Amino acid sequence: MAVTLETPLARVLGPKTATSMAEQLSLHTVRDLLRHYPRRYARRGEMARLDDLQVGDRVTILAMVTSVSSRRMRQRHGTITEVTVGDGAGSMKLVFFNNKHAKLEQGRWGLFAGTVGTYAGKLQFTHPDCHMLDDDTGDDDWARALVPIYPASKDVSSWVIQKSVKLLLGPSGELGELVVDPLPEEIRARHGLLSLAAALLDIHRPTTLEDVEHASERLKWDEALILQLTLAARRRAAALEPGIARPRRPAGLLDAVDAALPFELTEGQRDVGEELAAELDRDQPMHRLLQGEVGSGKTVVALRAMAQVVDAGGQAALLAPTEVLAAQHARGIRQLLGPLGRAGEIDGDPSGTRVTLLTGSLKAAAKREARAEVAEGRAGIVIGTHALLQEGVDFADLGLVVVDEQHRFGVEQRDALRAKGNRPPHVLVMTATPIPRTVAMTVYGDLEISTLRQLPSGRGGVSSSVVPQSEKPTWLDRAWERLREEVAAGRQAYVVCPRIGDVAGPDDEPEDADGAPDDDGGSERRPPLAVLDIAEILRNGALAGLRLDVLHGRLSPEDKDARMRAFAAGEIDVLVATTVVEVGVDVPNATVMVVLDADRFGVSQLHQLRGRVARGKHAGLCLLVTDASTSSSTGQRLAAVAATSDGFELARLDLETRREGDVLGAAQSGTRSGIRLLSLLEDEELIATARAEATALLETERGLADHPGLAAEVAALATDERAEWLEKA
Ligand code: ADP
Ligand code: MG
């Protein structure tokens, strides 16, 4: 049988290898293995960068044996063999008990794989896997200047992968010649790209680093084009769905909202509003992402769209990530609508509608009543958390789905809510995490995008500073003083800690671990500061006499809501909280935020947190307290957050400190992106070009019909996605 990209690895490799590859590296087919590219290339004669190794990493290194010594163990029976590899500058010890790899002789080169440990302050591998380079006699593999180092696993070493790939590709890439090249000839010619066969051969068995570069340029194209085709196909499918037009109607709820607004809309809010109004008026469902800086006023834009849909006879649902936020939205919208939001109640306006809050914490009877309002269509505006997605929540006529803080949800949740419409409803998703253009083109590539750039005028703005505790120990006292001054002037403050804390001790997890990269790497770091401890300390010390309370995820929803309300009403001066206040919380009188252990939070998260202050006319202050030194990379990351309030800039910085996979994974769980080489940071131009090519390809009469290789790759990506969905379900 001829081998194709779809052939299962079990048919071409030994059963043990195939099973381990499937289980440990998710490699199932020939395509998977050929697209499992080396992470880097080691050069014989050039020492491994042993100083870059981190304890706990599983790594493969190429190095020379510099010494070997064996001795009897004193305590136990048997011998211990210590082998040093590397050179004078960087070296590493390999330790073997009772047996020693026969070929470990001074002067020989080998690949060594294991988990980096330490002993007496020196890096070491205990019982590493070894592969001496001249083992395979008559084999040219190791004579090559560049040795590929693959992402490996416990039972599948880098050299096993190398041999398996070689077996598949054939010594000169013969298999590559046989499989269909997914990239259409014209596209390859237009952009000067290698053939698939040449690219695969060069990425797996390069002679020079230049080979690698050309190969990866071509292979990145595959990734970008296939992803963009998938997204373009989704956009087209969505455009063909039959939706229901919800045209604007004068003298209805929308006009009432506009009349009740205590402020003028910004120009941006008006423009986006027009855009949404026009799209809701089409019988093709809207799929739009509204991104706007923290505090740019997205809620009111969404509310106006919801009002238009209600005026047209439909219902609108607003999905929020937390109960605190859902309750806040319900409160704000009810307040704004007044009697118009209480139709059916004694003091309600019969021409209005009902605003219904549906969250998991509602008592059974209240939940039943809320569901009935939703099912019978009495509730025009339905606000809720994940509880909205549950079975048994049925809408009479769902016309618009709004997802607030989209980055907290996955696509599947957006889709679960959409599925509750009789016909596909319009969808508006909102995020305050600014999205770099490349991410927008990939992760959100099936959505149209609107942006609110401007903040409402008259905002005081936030100034931020880093408080480096080890270098400026007195600054923290000064920070508490500043906080007291603000409270004395009638303002309020947040103190944020990474952890809740408990009498039960140190095993409680950070409230929200989408956190900062841990580049100080020490396992001896103290546990993160905890809300409960800090509240106690502040109450009895620096903030004695102030009205102080705590807010965190372990409180009951009623408790959380009560405290949030009290804070909003100005009955609490200082809220010591976890990241439950991260998203959406809106108390304009709050002007100070002190973030403790700021280094434990990610860049975007800090920007979000900071967005909680200076939402009114008063200037805000955000203090990022940290033990990290100003010169460390962590310190510099914090300095960058303090230095700019431009969310786009920070999103870029965030992207730099995270891996592509994390970004894609967090933003769109449930989708395997097929991205291995493509960099969202560096390949902006390539992604944009691929997007244009994908759109053009699909617009041709025959679509992908003349490009079976490409169609197969797109199908393979879709299968991966589906497989992942099934696992999740
Ligand atoms: P976000 O975009 O972060 O969700 P919100 O919608 O919560 O921001 O709005 C932040 C604050 O700004 C709210 O208190 C809101 O009432 C207020 N606001 C919204 N639009 C305007 C405007 N045009 N002028 C003044 N204040 C506004
Ligand atoms: Mg918001």
C-alpha cells in the first residue's frame, strides 16, 4: 500500500514507537510526524549552551564526553559512574548507577536526554538516555553538521524521531515527492516558495541554517494558508445562514435609553453604534467583535444594540464571565431603564420590557421564575453567567447574543448560546484585551472587528508606578499613606493580592492562574500574598481606622454581591480582593489600586486590573508592588506596564512573553490551530498575504476543487478540532 499523509504511523513504524508517539506526542499519522519539526539544531564541535538549561526541563543536548570515572558506592552495593560532558566553560554531570553505557568514552560525541537536576549546586542528569554518534556505522546521519533536536518525550527520544522521519522521507526525500503538495503552483511561484518535498527534507535534514530558513518560510505558508482558508470558509458559511433582521424602530426602548443616558456618547460609540444598527437590520446574522480599551464604554454600546433588538420584537442575552459582573450589569441597566425595565410590575411601564438576571446562585424558585420570563418572552433583556448556557434555558425569540469579556470564554460557549435562537441570532462579542492585528486575523478571523479607541472625555487618567520593595523599602509606607490621603478626600481603593489564603494553609491555588511567566524560576519563592492575611495586617496597621473589607471567589455569590454593592455605595473604603475585580467592575469613585506581588500577574491582567481605577473624573493611581529587582526581566515587564497605558502596546508585550500556543489556546480553547512555526508576532505580513490568498481562492468558481492537497489539509485541521471537541464533551 502506498504511504500517504493520512497513513497511520502504526502501519509504518514499530508498534511500540507508534503507540508512544500517539500517547506522548499526539502524533498519529504520517502528516503529524512530518510536521513535527525540530525545535533547534545542534552542531557537532560546538558546545551545547549548558548555561541555558533550567532545572526540571526535559532536554536533549549534544555534547562531548570529557571524563569518565567509576567507583564503588560506600552505603550501597554496586558502582556509580560519573561522566562529565561539555567543556571547561559549561559542563554537566551524568550519573549512572550500576551500569554504564558501553560507548561512553572520553572524546566521543553523543546526544544525551533527560530531566535536568542538580546535585551539590551543579547541573546533572541521572540515568539519561544516551545515543553515541558513531553508533550507526555506515550511516551518514551523524556526519551532518547540523543535528536536529526534536521536541521529545519520555519514551520517544529525539533520535528515534529523527530515524523515523528519515525512514518516512527516504534518504533524499522521496516520500515528499509522492505526496500531494497542498500549496497551489501559482501561489508557490508568486511568493517564491520551495516545494513541499524540498521543504520537508530541508527542515528535517538541513545542511545549513539557511536551508532551515527557506524551508520554514515555505512551511509557515502552509500553516497560515490552511488556517485562513478554514476561517474564510467559516465566514462564508456564516454569511449564508438565514437570520432575522431587527430593524431600528423609533420611539421605543432605544430612544428611551438614549434619552436617559447621563452623558453624551463619544464619537467612537456613535460610529460603532451606527455600524451595529445597520448590521442588525440585515437578515444575515452579525458576527462582530467589539474591542475597546478598559473603560472605553462598551457596555452602553451593547445595551443600545440590545434595545434595538427588543424594539424589533426579539430578545437579547448578555453573557458575563462572573456573577459580580452579571449583577453589576443588571443593576446598571435596570437603573438606566427605570420603569421601562419593569414591564409587568406595578410601577412598570407596560410599553417597556423586563430585565432578567439569571445566575447559578439564584434560589430554585427565583430561577424557575427567571426561566419562565425568558421562555415566555416577557424578558427582553436577559443577563447572566454560564447558567444561561444550561439546558432548560429556552428563549422565546433570541435575536442578539452579547458576550462580555470574550477572552474569558471559549468559542463553544459563544456557540452554545447562539444555538438557543430559533434562527441564528446576531452575535456581538466584546473584549477589553486589545488584540494585535495578527491575533485578530487568526484567533478571531471569523469575526468582523470594531474598535473603540477613545476613552470618554473628562477622565482623570491613571498614573502607574512600580514599588520595588527590596530596593526602595520605604516606598510601600508611602503607598499606604497615599491611599489614606485619597480615602480622606472621599475616594476609595482596591488592594489586590494573588491568593485568597486560608487557615487551612498554603495549598490554596492562586485565584486565577492565567498568570505571569515565572522567570525567576526559583522553587524557593515564598507563597504569594493572600487576601485574608493582608486584610488582617492592614486593618491592624497601615490602614487602621479605615472601613476595609475583602472580596474573593470563595465567598458565596450573595456575599460577593452584597460587598460589591456596599463598595459601589461608598460604604467600604478599601476592598482587599483577588482578581475577581479584574474584569468589568465599575466603581467610578475608586481611584487607587495597590497590586501586591504584581510580578505574579500577566501584563494584560495588570492592565485590566488597573482599568478599575479612574473610571470617573478623578485621576487614578496604580502601584505595582514587587520583590523583583528593577533590572530583572520581571522588573522590566512591570516597568513597561507602568510606562504605557496603551493596551495595544501591552498586548504585544504580553504576546512576547507568552508562547503562541498559549495565546491561541487561551483565546480560543477547543480549536487546534495547526500552528507550529508561524509566529503571531513576527509573521504579520505573511499572515495578511495568506489571508488575501485564501479569500481569493474561495472566491473562484471551483473553490478548492482543483486543489485536493489543500482541501485535505483543511479537512485534517477540521478533524483535529472535532476530535478535541469530542474529548471535551
Ligand atoms: P468597558 O468598556 O471597560 O466595559 P464600561 O462600559 O464599563 O467600560 O464604561 C466605563 C464607565 O464609563 C461607566 O461608568 C460608564 O457609565 C461610563 N461611560 C460610558 N460611556 C461614556 C461616555 N460617553 N461619557 C462618559 N462616561 C461614559
Ligand atoms: Mg466592560
